[in-house]
Amino acid sequence: MSAAQPVVPPATIGMLGGGQLGKYALMAANAMGYRTIVVDPDEHAPAAVVANSHVRAPYDDPDALDVLAAECAVVTTEFENAPSAALERLARSVKVAPSASSVAVAQDRIVEKTFMVDHGIEVGPFVAIPVSGAAGDVVEDARRMAREGAVVKTARLGYDGKGQRRVSSVAELEAALDDFAGVDVIVEALLELRTEISVLVARTSDGATVTWPVAENIHVDGILDLSVVPARVGPRLATDAERIATSVADALDYVGVLAVELFVVADDRPGAGGAPRLLVNEIAPRPHNSGHWTLDANVTSQFEQQVRAVCGLGLGSTAMTAPAAAMVNLLGDLWFLPNADGSVGDPVEPDWAAVLADPDATLHLYGKTTPRPGRKMGHLTVTADSPTAAAGRATALRHAL
């Protein structure tokens, strides 16, 4: 099958990964008339509930990959850590989108930052320290960053605040490097942020692209807490962010939905006068947590668009269906109430009545069987007349839980 030939229902779409992102993408695919298969080792994977078939196996299991290759017209993924070798193996006999090479860029922070620099896309100051050791000037740069404030991150497998440590001295830097010994790390300068934003861009194999309105994001302990749309950054900066995100997708020759996270900082370069400056933080080669609001406040959700893009169909409208929206994550912490002595008891299901009674709010629970502090169990979306009103109502409803 040529890359330009569209995949249409009732063809089968394969998904590597069975989390909530996969669940919503397969729900969209099923609604459009496709058959779906998910590969995930967890018998309780959220996507397994909605897939026509669940192959319970590791992502690189040869037999599982052979099932996808034999039965699917296209295979995609819902997380960036899908084994590149598995994607490459599949690509020899079935259409895979996004490509293994695109996903590989996002799997390694050093590769990702270097890719951006090589393509003229601005990022914050960083130094790479491979496990084999770094040159003396690189180490000195890392020490200088540490004195001014930096974040040490493992190059691979970190997410939601995992695999990273803030440092503010050389001693703390060295302690972090000792803790992360045996893996490549990257040291990033700690920037003075005005805000954080993200752009979702969808791209087809023939280069057609669309973006959604820019989201403004607030993180707590490295985990996304709140997304507000449209971002309160002004139209010029939003347009620049969309342009940058599209340029990243083009540079990757990306197919699917791509999330590009950006920092808004003050431009301290000579003559800039502290004007807002956009720096790419990281990318996610899949639908993204900050785009969950599209399920309830957009003509085409990021999940339907993922199906459209990887299948080579026309891309849907990304117009909002409400003036503004806000999304708040519901973490497993909500299930645990403190006892009188300050200890934490057994998990208790939150009372969802207040959320479900609000006509402007939509509750999404992912169906995960075991709540844990920090685990994403669901989210809720609120629509309103302004971003500020939406954000206030969303956080108030969560607090009521």
C-alpha cells in the first residue's frame, strides 16, 4: 500500500500501547467504522476495553507484532517509548505512523534538543553528559548552570517529573549525576518562565497540517495540572507558537498528531528589551494530555484527528465549539483522604455528583483499576465565556471532590 493511498473503514488499525490516549483514539476509530487491535501487556489496559481485540504481550513481542502486521492496514502508537525496533519491524510489512525515526527523536532528550538546534528551532541552554563522560569544558558549563539553577534529566524514559532533579549548586549537580550514573543525562538551564504553552499539530504524509488553538499549561511537581484554551498570551505569540510547532512537524516529516511544548521567557538578548521569546521544551509524538479539552470543545478531537492523519484522510476542522475551555487532571491523590492522625487510609471513590451536575463540565475517567498518588486517573473539562472563568470553574469543581 502506498503512503498516499488512504486507509478507510472497515480496515483494521493497530495500536501499540493501551493507556488512556490509546483508549480515546480507538474509540474515535471505532466510531468511524474501523476495526481495532491493541497490544499491551496489562490485562486491565484502558484501551483494551474498547478495542475489538487485545493482544496481551510486551510491545516488542515478535508474535504480537506479527499479528499487527498480518491484520492491520496501519499501526500507530499512543506513547513515545514504543521500541524503535518494533516500529521498524512493523514498517517492513505494514504502514506505520508516526515513523520509527520520528518517534526516536522524542525518545532521547539529547537527540531531541540536538535535532531542534540542527533545524534552527530555538531551545533553552543545555549540555549533554553521556555515560561515557563529557569533555572538560562541557562539565564546566554544567557546573556554571548548576550554580545559577538547572534541571538534571535522564536522556531517556523520564516523564511526569520522573527521571529529573533540580539543582542549585555544584554539589547538588554531582549528587544528581551520581544518582543517574550509568545513563546519559542532559543538564538544562533553569529558566525564568512567564508561562508554559503547548501546540498540537496534525500532519499527513503529503504534508497537510492543521493546528489547534494554543493551550496555556500549569504543572505541579512535574505533572500537568491545568490547561486553559485559548492561551492568555496574545494573538501574535500564539501565531508564532503555531508556526514553530508546524516547522517541527515538517522537519520530522511527521505523520499523526504531535504535541510541541514551549516556554515563554523574557528575551534578554541585546536589543530585545525583554520581549516574550518562545523556546521549545520538548515534543510528544502522539496525542497529548494538554489536548484532552478537544474532546469536549472542538469540532475535531485530537484523537479523531490522529486516526485521520495516520490513515491519510482529510484533516478535520480545529475550530472551538465554545469561547474557552479548561481541563484539570484528576490524579490518584483524590482517592486518598487523610485520617485524623494525618495518615492516609484506603482509597475512597470521590463523589462525582457535583461535576456531573454541572451542564458546562464533562467528566472523563480512564477506567484504571488501582488509584495511586500521582497517577492520572481521569480529567474534567469545563467550557465558559473566557479562559479565566473556565479555569476557575474547573479548579473549583475538582476542589469540591
